[in-house]
Amino acid sequence: MNEAQQQLVSRLQPLIAGVMANPLRLPGITCSICTREVQNGDLRCRRCNNDYESNAVPFEFGPPGYQPSPYRTADLVVPLSYALKGHQAYTDLLQYKDTYSPSKAALDRLSVLTALFQACHTWCIDRLVGRLVTDLAILPSLQGRQGLHPLEEIAQYLPRAWRRIQLAAAPNLPSDSNARRQTNPAFFHNTENLHGRHVVLFDDTWVTGGHAQGAALTLRNAGAARVTILTLGRCLDSSWPETASFIRRFNLPMKPYDVAVCPVTGGTCPG
Ligand SMILES: [Zn+2]
Ligand SMILES: [Zn+2]
């Protein structure tokens, strides 16, 4: 970290240190995609593995040197914090976008979380994926919300160099909210040609990842060479017994939040 980064961290980190919690990236213990707990030393949790394997492409033609990802879901998923149900980080993710009385304190904390990521770890995505990020898409709500979504306000703290592209909810979505939780690229609408681009898809809360991975598939269908999902909070629900024992084992939410822990690797930044 250079001096300017250190100054920013020492001013801003205390604002979120008692609320946010660094996600753990522990092979065989947490999902290599979404960072929730896994069973039996698996690489991925059940839902991520299902989305991953059901979107495999056995072979793709391309120009020499072109190496398409063999899987069409996102190349990388980066949750910035755990959000345990019943704890403040989780509440923040609900209240910042409350239609009737949005919480400014929640919006401020999520903005600080994003700004600190931007200042300290933007390049880590480029390095790990091996391709510079070119574009930014914001995951649209599938709830039919009208007007500017407050996630747009938080997105202004992401790098200006990422070109904004428009991704919208498709018309005629299924009315059943469970059906909308499927991983389905048809739920999203994009008109841009993204051939060869590396798109960051920005989302607030990861529960199953179905929406975000469905949108990642939409971006792939438009030609995106790489897709990274950046999400503010990975929801953990202790009403699942496996999640409850994981939370106990690591005494989550582990505090204080430490910006020096790279959210891309769970440890030091990629070299
Ligand atoms: Zn997972
Ligand atoms: Zn980093």
C-alpha cells in the first residue's frame, strides 16, 4: 500500500470495521466461488457447482491463441463481506435500498466498503483473471423496482475507467419469485456486443448466486471473454445447520474488518 492508500484506509476502515467481515477463502472449507461453507472438503458448494457444471462448453472454435473459458458462468466471484442474517452487514444490505425509509448510514457503510475495495484491490481482479477489466454492468433488480436503484449510487465508487454498459431485466419475467431464482440468461436483456471484453457485474447481495450467474451467462452470450461478479455481501443463513456450525467454528462475523486482506484471494494480493 502506498501512502495515499494508507491514509484513506486509516480514515475509512474504522467506519466499517465493526460491521463488515472478511470472507474466508479456505480450500475444502469454503466454496472457491462464493465463499460459503462446503461439505466433505468439496471445491464448490452445491449450488455453485451445479451452475458451473451445467454451463460447461466442451469445445469452442476461435482464432489462434484465443482461449475461451470452458465454463460459461463467471470466471471469478468477489464478495467483499460476509453478511450474516440478523447481523448489521445483512441489515445494511436490506436497509440501504428500503423503498420507504432507506438508511443513509447503511448506504454510507456500503459505499465505504466499495471505495476501499476500489482504492486497494481493483488491480487484483485484472491480475487474477489475467485480463484488464473493460466494462461495468450493474445487476438489475428482477422485482420490477422503478427509478434509479441505490446500487447505482454505490457504483460511482468503482473505477471510472470501467465503461458502463446497460443491462436490464427482460420483459415478461415469471411472476413466481422462486422461478425467478433460477440461473437463466433469458431473465436479462443486453444489446451491446461484448466480444473480447472483461465485464465486472456488480451486485449487492449473494444468496444463491442465481441472478448474478444468469446475468453472467447473458454477458457471455454477448461475447464477453471474461466476467467477474463483484458482490457487496455473501449472505450466510444460520438456520442451515451446516452454515451454523461453520459460523461457530470461525466465530463469524470475524472482526474487525481488515482491508489489507485481499477479497480476490482471501490472503495477500495476487503478484
Ligand atoms: Zn458457492
Ligand atoms: Zn488485493
